[in-house]
Amino acid sequence: MASPAASLRPRHTATTDAPPRDGGGWEGGEGDGTELRPPRPSTSAPSSLPARAWAAYTAALAAHPLRTRACTAGALAALADAVGQALAAAPPPPGRRRAYPLSGWRRSLAWGAWGVLVSGPAGHAWQAVLDRVLPMPGGAAKAQREEEGGTAPPTSSSTSTAATLAARVAADAGLFSPAVNALALAFIATVIEGGAKRNGGSSTAGLVRARLPATQAAAWRLWPAASAVAYLAIPPRLRVLFFNAVGFWWTLLLSSRAAKGGGGERGGRRA
């Protein structure tokens, strides 16, 4: 039994002037003889560098979609060409000049300009057209609306989804891909290879006609599958980024083939 003197002894009560424990926020609670303190302020900002970079990218994409996609396409195109040059680098034999007058960082910079001015804006515009003309009835479009807080549309039949998907993939393969590949081959012939003077007098149009069939055949082995994945699983706002990421590896593949075969298919790239 406690003595009367012990019952009259005052209990210790921490004050708000006490230092934080273990370098953290104020602590305390009912039953431990301390007063309640406000918790340490929390922040929702991402802590890791990749998370901060992704948050910055998505914020820029929401504010300036065209500009962001163009800059992303340019950066990936320049990086892909730089990696391709490094993998295929081989000094020319003594007394023989390089096959291409534009090489090194200048060539990578030229491909970066191609991404900023052509492939990035083209991919942005093409996806906007497809979203208007052939909107996907479900899948990634539904997920995107739910992510943005909107009301998801009624679930569509699998038949309509499959038909729309097939139409979009066919439009990509039959319209967009050949057009962008033709432009890329023309860019290579004039900017990278130095025009007719460095191509035995062949015109740019003649080189495009000669190189496009093989380049397009290679594209049809890759891009329809990539398009199907994009339209089924990738949110609409990230599809251009997905296509540019696939295009990074596509450029490396063609650069490797060009190094072995003399450069005829070097830049057939699709958005």
C-alpha cells in the first residue's frame, strides 16, 4: 500500500520546451505522464533521385505536353546514336576517310535535332489524331481517366476493343511508320551522309526508294507488337514516351546492321 506521502508527490510532466527525442518530432501521449506534442511535419515530396526526376517529368508533361515529348525524343535519339557509334566504333584504314562526313558528337547532336523537330512532334500529333478518330473503348484509356479522377466509361465488349486495337495498329504500320521512316532516310542521306556528292551522285529520293523496303520490313517485325502493348497497357499520356523508348533500341539495332552492311539502313527509325 502506497504511503500518503507518496500519493502527494507530484508527477513529472514534460514541457514543450524539452528537446525532441532521438532528433525526431515531439512525442508523448496518454498514460505515460507526458503532454501531447504535434507530430513531425510530413512531406509528400519523393525522396529518391529517380522519383524526383519522374515527378518533374510528369509535371512538365502535364504543363507542356508537346514541348516535353519533343525534348524527350531528342534526348533519346541523341543518346541512341552516341551509344550506337560507341558500339560500332572502328577507325578507318590508313589513307581512307570515314564513310560519313558527320560523326561523333556532331552526328549525335544532329539526331537530337531530328528528335526535337520531327519525331517527337510527329508522334505527339499522330497519337492525338488516333485518340480522336479511333479512341480505345477501355484498357489504358479507362485507367487514365480513373487515374485523373474522372468517371470511367462503361465497360465495352471485347469485340469492339479488339477491332479498335487492330485498326490503330494497322494505321501505325501502314501510314505512320512508312512516312517517318522515309523522312528519316532522307535526313540520313542529306545530313548524315552528306548528300549526292558523298553518295556517288545518287539523289535523296533515289536513296530513299532503294533503302525503304528493307528498313520497313525490319520495322514491321517490331513496331506492330510495340503498338499493341502501348494501346492495351500504357496510359495515353505516356505512349509517346514508350514509343521513343522502343525507338532507342530500334536505332541501336539499325546502327549495328548499318555497321555490318555499309550503312544502307542506318536511320530508319519510327517515332
